[in-house]
Amino acid sequence: AAFALESLRAASGGIVDVRSDLSIAAVDGYALHQNYPNPFNPSTMIRYDLPGRSHITLTVYNRLGQQVSVLVQGDQDAGHHEVRFDGRNLASGVYFYQLKAHPLDLATALGSAGGAGDFVLTRTLSLLR
């Protein structure tokens, strides 16, 4: 499989590594996987799948619903993707990460969530110090 690795500076100040598997075989639909490890200290991996080219936003929120970090925002190709989230500047506790994806091609839009178009899913992660 072909992989692309890109390092970004997250809004929280931590470094975020984005790794994309550019082979799209076995991507049946949108998916947001549970982070690993969980609980974590100081970093964890978040994986997600895109069935087609999509505009995505992957955001981390605290328990009050306040945005902590935008990990990824922009257009991405179909495939398996993973992001390393660094929480070293955050307090221990439960956080939420949310993937919002908007398909950029008609075939993906019609095939996602029964033709509903946009995909949104939220999961929890725990940071332990």
C-alpha cells in the first residue's frame, strides 16, 4: 500500500501526524474508528476511512463542548487515514473527537448513509496523566 505522511501543527500547539493509505480497496463506506491506545498518555492514533474524495474536518472537543483542536481540515482522497493526536498540553479527562465528511463526488454522496450525503460521527477518548 502507498502511504503519505504529513505533519501539521494543531490549533492546540501539538504536532499532528496524518498518514494516508492511498489504496482504496476495502473501503466500503465512511468510518471513524476508536482511538488506540485508549486511555492514552501523551498521544494516540485516530483512524478513519473515506469511500471517495471528501472535504473533512476532524475535531477534538472537551466535556463542555469547547473545541480543543482541529486535527485535519480539508479535502482528502478515498482510503484509510490515521492521525496521531498529541494531548500533552491538555488536562486529564474525557474528550470527544468528531469526524465530519462531505463527499466531493456524486457517486460517494449517493452511496453514503443511504444517500444522505454528509457523514458525522463522534467518539470518546480518555487522557490519563
